Amino acid sequence: MKVTFDSQIFTLQEYGGISRYICSLACHLDEIEGVDANIVAPLYINAYLNKLSKKLVTGIKISRVAKTGMIVHLCSLFLARNLIARHAPQIIHETYFSPKLMAPKGIPTILTVYDMIDELFASKIVNKYLDWKRIASQRADHVICISECTRRDLIKLYDLPEDKVSVVYLGFDALIPSVAKIEKTKPYLFYVGHRGGYKNFEGFLRAYAHSSWLSTQFDVLCFGGGAFSNVEKALFKELNVSDEQLHQMTGNDEQLACYYRDAALFIYPSLYEGFGIPPLEAMSLGCPVACSNTSSIPEVVGDAAEYFDPNDSQSIRAAIELVLTSTERQTDLINKGYERCTQFTWERCAQETLAVYKALL
């Protein structure tokens, strides 16, 4: 089977979750006997794509130049049409949300939808992206969602037939820590990524601040998401949480892995996620997880986490304290976590995606 991925995301993202997913999927599909996978991106800025085998990629990497993004995007799409036709694929897997058909007529198209966060949490949003996402989802011959939660929301919000939408879970790449230990004198609760809006960092922090035991025995360490904003600093002051208790770090994947490995507990308080890779990263490195009981998160973490209601600070506090005061519970979660994260591999993702392709053909 000949499968072609189009160029869209690779002119938009230098780094990012969607382009990493497409690259990983294409690589593992191409390793399956009888499958010929190819990414047609005549012009691209993507760093992941640049690391793939030349056999997999049709195109050249160019440097990002300010104010030329849309020109590069449109030029790459224009050039891709003829190149895709030359490859004569049996399936086109579109890599982002275009209002126009990316494939030559007559070739079935697949689209992946990752979450419905903007539709559910952005109020009064006026955004071409959402219009294009709807058009692309309704136009595609079949849609893959990365969780059952996303599938349910997509069908409901976009009024799609149930048999048009399948679920294929993502794989994840286990991080490898450097040998060095994190130099911290106090144990810490670990948080990764953006902190605003539906990510509910504020809800977690209120639970932490309202527990005299947590706030005196543990620090909070945040990785990524940028420096603390003035709004966040005002919240810290309101909650009487000091700079000595809160830390924001950035770094590479090796450093991130070290922080996971050495954390007392990983906290994932999101109100909504389309999938959620950070808990799997934490589990793979022997870090116990406490997380929300909402959206797709239970699908991913299964019984390998302590759950809480993210809208209830008392529930968050109780779950965190339960794990941290019980070595037996910590050991149980760590062991279950090691087992759980083995279920989400790129090999499995590729095989299940191929099954969707075959069913469509």
C-alpha cells in the first residue's frame, strides 16, 4: 500500500506535537511489510522531518524567514500537488486542516483530529482555523481521533456519522535521563507544560497552598510553559506562596527526564485533554502520577494514577496527600505505571492506522 502525507504541518511547525506524530507514524508505517510511506513536503521548516531518511521525504528544508510563512506554505502546497500525483498513492493522510482538498481527485483522504479544546473552551472565538478544521473533518473520507473522548466530542460538535470516525491511540517516545541527579534540598511536586486556562495550574496551586503539610514539606517545580507571568505572581502573593517554594525550569529532553525521575509526584490537573503524553512519560521513569478524572485522561492512564476532580481543590489536595503519605500507594502506582505505558507504542499506532486505511479502501 502506498501512503502519502501532505506538506501542511511541515511549513507551519518547526517543532510541535502534530509534526512529531506524523513523522513517527510515517516511519513506523514504512517499516511494515507491504507499506510504502512518503511525506511530500516540497518546502519545509520542520526539524523532525529533517532527521528522517531521505527515502521517506520528498522536499528540502529551508530557513524560517520572518513574514514569509504563508508564502512558503502556499508554494509548498502548490508544488506538492504534482509530486503527490507522481507518487500515485492509494491513501492521502492530510497533516493539518485545509479548506481545500489536498489530494488528487479519486484518492481517499484521512485526517487526524487531536482534541476539541478550542471549540469547548474558547469563548466567542473568531478563527479561520476552526472553520477550516470543521470543513476538513466533514470533507475527509475518514477521520482518526486520538482518544474516544475526542471522537465523541467531534461527532457531537461537527455532526459527523459515527462510522466515519475511528480511534487510534498515540505512541510515545520514552525519555532518557542523564546520569546526574537534580540538585534540590526539598522533595517537589512536578508540573509540565503550559499553565493557563484549561490546564488548571491555578486549581492545583490553590490545593497546594491550602495544605500546610504540602506547602511546608514540598516545593512545586514547573517545567516549560515560560516564565511566571505577572498574573501568576499576583496569584502566588494572594496564596502566600513564596519564590522559594515555586520554581520554573526549561531544558532539553534529558533534563526533563531527570525532573520526572526525581519528583515525588507528577501532577496533571487539566480540565480537558485530547490524549495526554506527560503522564506516560512520568510513568516510564518511575514517577507516581496524580491526575484529573476528566476527558481522555482516564483512557490513557487507566488504573495507574490517583484521580481527583480538577474542579474541586479539596479533591486535588486529598489525592496528592494520599499518595505522598503512603509508600505502599506510591509503589503500587509506580509498578502499574511501568505496565501501563508499554501499551502506547508507535508500532501499535502504525498497525492500527494501517487497519483504518485498509478498511477505507
